[in-house]
Amino acid sequence: MDSFTPDPPPSADSAVPAAPEPHRYRVTLLPSGWQFDAPADVPLLLAAQAAGIKLPSLCRNGTCRACLCRAQSAGDPAPASVAYRIEWPGLSRDEKAEGWLLPCCSYARADLTIDAPDAALC
């Protein structure tokens, strides 16, 4: 008859390695010049709040447009390097092409400069 020997409990040395940190992007707000890091897996609105910066918001799901901001490149509007996890984030194709974005539901995919005149320190 075969005998069964249970495996010993895992030791601290054999723990599952931690997942790698998500990439972080630098976001600069105009006209204040305030900056914060936005992890790739955190909406811009929440990343700003974690850095002590309050951006206007209401619904936090892209429908009310209270947080609407515009990305800048060399002082001119430019399409924002962001991703959305919802299919229709409350912006038209033309608005996206003009650099408009919704920080409540957008995720940075590159360093960004955003025109956010209503930003405040919290």
C-alpha cells in the first residue's frame, strides 16, 4: 500500500513574487504647473487626488463631463495619450482628436500636459 506524505507548508522564502509596479507617467497641469505621477492602472482623477490635487468631478464614469480637460502639446491642443476602460466615455471622435479627455475614466499611456484651470490643492 502506498503512503501519502503531505507537502510541508510554504516558507516565507517560497512566497509568490509580487506583481511588478505598473508604469507611471508624469502629468503636468496648466496653468498651475502642478505635477503628479499617474500609474497606468489608475484613472487620472484618482492619481491627481492621491497627489493632493482636486480636479472637478461629479459622476466619475464619463457621462456628466464635469471633469472635461484638454491635453496640450507645445502649447497647442493635441490628441491625448490616454486609454479608456469603457467603450463610450462621453466624448465624440472629434473631441478626442482635438485633445479633450475625461480624467475620471482615462488612464495615462504617456507623459501628459493637461489644461486644467479649475484644479485646486486639497
